Amino acid sequence: MKKNPLIITLSILALLVVGGVSAVVIHNEQVAHQKAVAQAKVRAKANEVKYLKQANTAVNKAYQTKKDSDIASAQSAIKKLNSSDKKAPTDKLTLLTTVLTDLSSADNLISTAEKATSTAEANLVQVKKDAQAKIDAQKMDLGAIAKGDYSSIQGTWTDAIGDTLLVSQSSITMNGTALNLSNAYKSTYSDRRYDDGSGLITWADGNGAGSIQFIPKNIGGYLTEPSPGEFQTPAHGDITKERLNITLAHENKEHLFYKQGSTLPSPDSLTISEADQTAIHNAVKNAQTMLDKIKLPAVLSKKSALQTRLNKVSGKVDSNSTTENKNQANSDMNVNQIANGDYSSIQGTWKNSNGNTITVSGSTITENGNVITPIQHVGKDYLSITGTLNLLGQGKASPPNLLIVPKGISSAGFMLDKTDKTDQSKNRIIETNNFQAGGTGEQVAEATYYKVN
């Protein structure tokens, strides 16, 4: 059968139309997909920018507030970021959390130092109370004295004119001369001249006769005037202190002596124990090491507040002396320490203008190589020179006496002409053997030793 050309032509045209339409549809779909992909990328990029901004804002807020809740929010915001965006805010937040951990550690270490300081101060208060109680308990024992036991009054006693009594457990010497009390008449009761509660020893020997009245605290001494021809009654003196009143027949006068210092350590001379000092020092050192690690500007105000707290503890350590600070403090004479046998503040070599030397090493003092370790420590006020200390030595035929004079204190009161020609800007040691009753300014200046190393 013969095909109709028209039909064939129309069929071909129909196919072409259908194919063209399909191609257009496919193209349109491809364009739409590409557009959707592009839009998705734009949205994703926008989200990345948004999330990064949110993360940075959260991290900055955490830096401002340092609150745990804001740090947690920043961490959550960072989790939304892609890998490439996470590093910078993560590093920044990690730095903050690390520093805050260090601040917390420093806070805890400072609290440890503060607690150690409080404990040390409480311990020192108790030690001082105990020391004072021992001093208060060291009272004149008249019963023991009547039996020849002078241990309750052992030490150095001086009167207003510079006479000195040295009292040991079994003997009493006055200005270097032993009093013969071995066969003396002794009593601990009163007679018409004495208060009840005072004691009396009288003696007579080849050097003459004499007596000692032992007067405890709060006892007045003589109550009545003596009969005509007897010695003048001295003033009662300071009844808050123990006194020894010596009458010497050949002198026709009486001497009222007061004890200079105590054989027991003064409470004021006591400091925080070495163990407590070490505990505080270690705690301060650890806290300071931690604070020194912290450099982040955002937390400097908190660091400053912690440093202020630590400085208060360090100041207390300085005043009560760690080993380093104690050595620094010892650049000045410490009269209280010296009076209690601690010569750390005068260690070294001292020289006078004549080339003589005094060397202090540990508890030993030598003059030109001769050991003169002091055995007596006379009180803080010697010959009206407040703040000085007199050391009575042993070791030579004429035991040297050393006057300890801290810088800033005049020694003019020791001099007959009342002129001080020593260098008051320096610590001084003055050997007083050649002028026990005083000397001229020139004499004292020549006998003055200054530290050379």
C-alpha cells in the first residue's frame, strides 16, 4: 500500500515538536536545580557567617563576664561552626578557661597562705602568753634565799649610780667583789624597819659589815624612819618591781638595785616559729608562681585583687621574717634579740680607729682573737641611754664590757662632756672598760667599733 506523503510529513513534524518540548523541559529542570544549589550555597555561607558571628559574640561575652554559663554558651555556639571556623574561637575560649583555672588555683593557694598566717599568728600569741606566764611566775623566793639559794633572783642588778650586782645561784658579787654570805644571819620575817614579806641577810667579815634587804614586788621596803645615827632610809622605789637594797657600813650609804632584763626570753623578742615561717613562705611562693603565669589582659583586675591579698600575707612574712627577710632585717641591730643571746644582727667583723677588731660569729664574740663571749646582758636602758644594751664579758683578766648602740641613737649620755662624736648613722659597738663612769667624746669615739663586713 502506497504511503501518503502528507501523513509521513505530519508524523515527522509531531515527533520533532515532542522532542523539542522534552528538551526544553529538561533544560529548565537543570537550570532550576543549578539555581537551587546556588541558593543553598548562599544560605549555607550566610549561616556560616551568622554562626561565626554568634560564636565570636558568645566568646567575647564569656571574656566579659567570666561566668560558667556564658562559657558553656560559647562552647555550644562553637560546635555549630565548620572545622575551619572553629579553631580561632576555640583557642581564644580555651585560653580564657585555662587562665580562669589558674586564677582559681591562685585563689586557693592564697587562702592556704592566709590560713597558714592566721595559724602562725595564733601560735605566736600563745607562745608569747606562755613566755609572759613564765616571767610572771619567776618571783623572788625568800625561803630559798634564806637557805642560800639565789636562783630566783639570778642575773644582773644595777643601781642609779652604775654599781652592779651579779647574782648566781649560790653567790652575789658587787662591782666584782664577792659578798661573804656563807655564815651570815638570814631571816625572812619583818622587824620594826621592814615590811612583812621582805627578807634580810646581814653579814660581817674582814671588809666590814653589811646587809641586803630582798624586796618582792608590791612590798614597800622600809616602813619607818631609822633611829638617829642609823643610815638614811632610801625611797621605796618602784614597788611594781623586785628590788635589792644593800647597806654597807663602811660607806654609810644604801644602794637600791633593780634587775636588768630577765634570764627568760622577753615575749616581745619572740617571732613566728621557723616551722610556721616555712609553711607561710612555701604557700606564698606557690601562690606567686601561679599568679605570675597569668598574663591575659581580660583578667588583670582579678589578678590585681589576688596580688593585693597575697602582698598582705607577704608583708606579715616580712615582719616576722622568712630566712631571706630575716637576713635583711638583721642589717639593723636588734637589741631585744641580743639581750636574749641571739647575736645574728651583729654577725661579722667590727673595727675601731685604732685598728682593733671585734668579730661576732654565732654566739661567740672575740676581740683581736681573744674570746670574750658575753655572760651578762644588762637591760635596755644603761646609764640613761635608752635603746642601748650593755654586754659584760669574760675571758680576759679585765673582762671587756661592750655597749651595743643601734644607729640613730646617741651615746652622749655615756660621755662626761655629753658630746657624741661617733657616727650615729651607723650601728656601733663601744668598748667601755677604760671609762666605766663615762668618757669624753674623743675617748669614746676611739673605742667605737663599726662593722666592716
